[in-house]
Amino acid sequence: MLFPTLSFHLFFIALFAVIWACRDNEWRKILLLVGSWIFYGAWDWRFVALLITSGILNWAVAELILQAKGRAKSDTGTTAMHGLGSAKFWLIVGVTVNLAILGFFKYYGFFLEQMIVILHTTGWERDVPIMEVILPVAISFFTFQGMSYQIDVFREKTERASLLNITLLMSFFPHLVAGPIVRASHLVPQFRTIPKLTRSMAAAGIALILWGLFKKTVIASELSTNFVDPIFFDPSAHGSLDLLLGAYGYAVQIYCDFSAYSDMAVGLAALLGYRFPWNFNQPYRAASIQDFWRRWHISLSNWLRDYLYISLGGSRHGNVRLYFALSMTMLLGGLWHGASWNFVIWGAIHGGILVAERVWRDMKPATLPSVPTWLAVIFTFHIVTFAWIFFRAAEFDGAMAYLGGMLSLRGGAVTATPLMLLLIIIGMSLHYFPRDVLQRVAVWLRVVPAWRAAGLAVAALILLEAMRPDGVAPFIYYQF
């Protein structure tokens, strides 16, 4: 089910009514869990079993880690060391199994293709059995959440959670498919208490959902269907100016698409009585790539920092190790998005610029004036937009054809209509609205009579339905 569809609206209204009619918190969580499985099963029921198995696996491994660490604390000397070794062993097992499941479903075909190419290049051509593997929706997101729980338990950064709470954490439908990646330490304590729906939470939830619907159905879907997709499908049929505008269009599309999902996820969770962390903070006003990653997909950025960058050494072992950690974190972050060299290149671009920024910061002469912020913002945006071309193109050759056509300065008719240009301008201007504009709207809705707020929400939904193009494309991050 897609958020901006009638089927989801009916599903959520029914679940909302059932959840708030239930007074027992444990039964409430069970109903939320079943509802989340129904939501996930709408794509393919076969993978609900994978989601359940992943939850049980991560909970069980965490229990084994806790038992081993408990023995280590109660014993001394060699026995304590053995207990800590057992805890680390179970952590390695748990992370390995998670990565194996993710690798099989997401990267089996990619690595098989690379092996065939290597065999062909070396003259060792063989008939390699090929198996079509279907990629389960959201496997990257719920796998990362499961691994983070195990690691946090090992690091003693979160408390023991029940099987119900962990399976609900990993299956909870608002953030299941495309994040934000909510950690156990943030959401499980909320599961343990009886939630309350205040007027503030309801107002904020409604404002976020409507705002997300606008960004997805009016801006992102319109740009995708009528401008960006045709240009990326055949770059050779377009002039350089059209290709440049297409790159800008995709930068706006992916921001509006992904931030819309995150806004709606936060809003839906709020209506169910739970608080999610913010996932975007006007990323295209960033003055550096480091600043960009503090603003874009914040939950993933923090995940990569805490569980990958720091594990690779971070900034604790000198500059060379730091540069290696930055580069590998972004390379693996790129590969996490999909089994394609284009994603690796996208990650390499971001990693390379992050390293260059760090080198420049360390080596910049003190007498040299700083770059004006406005110029740094423009430069950063164009680096990000350049990298988005590799992210969007289906193949490496397609990305190079796109860049070649854009740099060739060839003429041609401009297919960008005034509406497309207006949507690009609106999408960029969103980054320069007051940061608290939604909070202001929520505060206003909070004091408006309930009947009037409901009427305004319905009117807004009708208006958005009239404005959006026919059909609703899946969110871009559904494929990850």
C-alpha cells in the first residue's frame, strides 16, 4: 500500500479506530503488529515470514549476548573474559546472518554478474546457474534496525526488549518501508508506556501528513512523470539545457519524494501516539557535503556514523585512518542503496568530497579568507546534483551519456514547461522557508475547534487530489 492512496487511507482509519478503542497496551501493540504485517503483506505475503523471522532472529541473538555479558559480570578472571568473548561471538554471528540475508536478496544477482564478467575476462567461461531473486520491500531498513539493536545491546546503549517490542520496532508500518531508521533506544521505551494522543500531537501529525502529500503528489510525482523520467530515459533526444534542467528536476524530485515519506511517517506515528525523529533539515542549503549529510536522511547518516564510521576507526587514529573511514563509509553507504556500480560511484563522489573537505580544513592557510556561505551553498548543491545523475541513471553508460550530452552544449528544444520550471523553483524555495513553519501551522491547528480543523483537512485532501497527476508512483526509496 502507498500512503497517498484510498486503500491506505481506509486501512489507517480502520486501524486508528481499533487501536484507540483498545485499552490494554500489550493487546494494542499486538494489533499494531498485525496491522503492520497486513500493510507489508499487501506487496507480497511471502515476505511477511521473512520480516517475522528477522525480528525473532535479532531478538534471540540479543538475548544470547545479554546472557553472555551477564555471566561475565558475575564472574571474574578467565571466566569473565570467556563471557565477554561469547558475547562478541554472538554479535558477530548475528551481524553476519543479517548481512547474509541482505546480501542474498539484494546483491546475489549483482555479484553473480560480476563473477561472470571476471570468468569471461580470464578465459574461464563456465555455465553459471542463474536464479531470479525477488527483492523484498524494505529489507535494508528492517535489517539495519535489527543489527543496531544487537550492537546497542552489546555496547550497553539500550535495555533488553521483549520479543513483541522488537518485532513491532522492526515491523511498525509508518517507518517500515523507507525509514526513518528508528532505534530501539528511542522507540521501545515508548512501547512500554501507554501512549496518549494530545491535541498537539494530532495537529502536528495532520500538518505533516498534508505537507508530505503535497510534496509527493503535486511536486515529486508531476516532475517525475512529465519531465525527469522522459529525459533520463533517452538523454540523446534532449539538448544540454534540457539535461541540466532535468538534473535540477531530479534533485527536487528525490528531495520532495523522500522527505514527503519521512514527514508522513512521522505524522502517522504521531496520530498513533508515538514520536519519531526528524529525518530532513533543508539539505540543499548545506554549505558543505559534511553539512549536507547532517541534513539529508539524518537517521541513515547517524546509523552509518555510529555503526560503520566509528567501527572503522573514525577520527581516533590519525588522518590516514580518518580518510579511509570516511571513504569506506560512503562507498558502503552507496552500495547499501542498491546493487549497481552507479550507487558505488555516487558513494565514492560523496566520500571523496568529504575527504577533500577534511584535508582542506586541516591544511588551509590561516591567512586565506573563507569562502562566502552563499557560494559554498551553490557549490555544494551542484556537487550533490552531479552525484544524483549516477544515482538516478539505470546504468553507468546512461549516466555518462547524460553527462556527455549536458557538457556538449548541444542545442535542442527545451521540453521543460513553465509548470515544470515552477515546480523546480518551489521545490528549491522550500529550503529557505522558516524552519519552524510546520510547527507554527500545528500550533494554529491545535487551538482551532476540532470540527473546523477536520473540515480544513478534508478540504486540503480534496484540493491535493485535484492537483495531483493520475496515479501515484511508488516512493523512490521503496526500492532500497
